Amino acid sequence: MHRALEKRDLTSLLGNIEGLDTRQNEPLSSRTSFRIGGCAELFAVPRTLRAVECLVERAGSAQIPLTVLGGGTNVLISDDGIAGVVVDMRPGFAFLRERPLAGDTASWLLGAGCATGRFVRLAVAQGLAGAEVLAGIPGTIGGALMMNAGGRRGTIADVVRRVQVVGPTGTAWVSAIEAGFGYRQSGFSRQSILVAAELELHKADDPAALSQLTRDEMRHRRESQPLQLPNAGSIFKNPPGDFAGRLIEACGCKTLCEGDAQVSALHANFIVNTGRATAAQVARLIYRVRTQVLAQTSVQLLLEIRMLGPFDAELMP
């Protein structure tokens, strides 16, 4: 049982915002791929751009932290939940607006809440290349942009033209260069909310080959990753010139456990929830793996997942 966050009336601090649905002490575990975590102090679902703008402005003025949850992948939420406002962009910003080819390119407009899988399926079905970099990657476009998600074929940064961002200074379109994309990261502020993105796709030279490549990539993920158990994806970033999973396995960490949290027997860079794992158990297991790899190889593994909410300081990276 997770304890409720200290009660305070955030709705009064934010005021009435038209087009914003809110709920206090909303459970979050069912909203994450890990199936772990406490409650949101205030859970907010904006339906309009104006609602997002008002939320960012008022939260900034009242110094209330904002956390956009997206599809709930790639995150570990504390057992004590998340203070401030947790934002879900999916209900109001799941749009995908297809645009016709102009020559050999097509610029599609996608809402931050649009599912990555939907984008990949529609683009590949139309013989448009570029979306396949997200094949098999769960979550939303907004989350993919925040962490520059991708796989063996590239990252979302490869197809971004511009991103619409609501920040403390207002709403703006940010170019791909200005976005500050790097390996599993971007330069977007955590107090900003991504609203939409314009992605540039290209007419595939061989649509059948593109479709096969996408199917192969998804099959590779199904066969090499423990998707049958709740998990948050890769725990650590790959160090330069190596793979985190290889290092973890070589250091004897495969199948290590803390309660119901376990380093996957299939892929050592995944931690799976085998039953009723807690965030504290996962955090302790992450700490043990990092410590063991550092002691044996002198490589400091960096987190790819985001740890949200309060954790014991010694367990944090």
C-alpha cells in the first residue's frame, strides 16, 4: 500500500483552467509499463493548447513541479508517488495529421500524445521511410522526443523537422538543431511541455523491403527482450563502444534479485517485475548492478530510465 502524499489543494493554487481535467492522489502504477509507483499529487489531462499554456504559466508562478508521464515507459516512479502535477497528454493530443507527398517527402504533424506504434504502422503502410527508427518502441511521440528514442536504424531526431513546446516564456516551434538531441537525451526543459512535432518522412525506394525491415526489427525486439513481464525498457545507456547488457552479464549480474525485481535472464539491461516489485526494490537492484559493474570494469553505467519522485539519496545516480 502506498502512502498518500501530504494533502494540499493544488487546484486552488492553479485556479480553474478551462479544458483541463484534474484528479488528486491518482494512482500511477497502472499507467506505467513497470506496473510500479505511488500516486500523483495532482493528475492533469489538458484537452487544448490554451489549457497547456495556462497550466505551464500558473505552475511556474506557484513553483509547482510538472511531470509529463507520456506512455509510462522508460520511467520508475517512487513508491511515495510524484509531488506536483503529473500531466497526461494522450487524451487531448493523440492526433496524427497526414500530409501528402511534396516531391519525395511528406511532413506529418503528430501530437505529443500520439502512440509511436500507430505512427510506425501508418507510415510504413504508405511506403514512407523514417518512422521505422521507432519500430517496436512503446510510448508516445512526446516521450520519444524527450529521450531521443530509437534503435539500430537510427533515432527520432533523424526525422524531426521541428517541435512545438510550451515553456515558461510561452509557446514556440523549436527546430531539430535547437532541440539539442543527443544519445538518449534532448535539451527540452523539464518544466516545459511538448505539444506536437512535425516529422519529415521520405518515399521509400522499395516499400516491400521497408515493410519487411520493420517486421524484422519488431521480431528482433520480441525475441531479445523480456516483453512478457512488466519492465521499463533498457535501464542503462550503452557506454561508448560497448553494450550495457554485455557488461552486466559479464559481471555476473544476470538474474540478480531484490524482492520481486529481477535482472532479466533474457536481456541483462532489463529489470523485470516478476510479481509485486516495489520502486525501492528496483532502485536497490540498479544500485547493486552499477556498483558491481564499476568495481569489475571501472565503467560507470549511466541511467537511461528516469527515476521520478523521492528515492533514498544513496541509491540515486
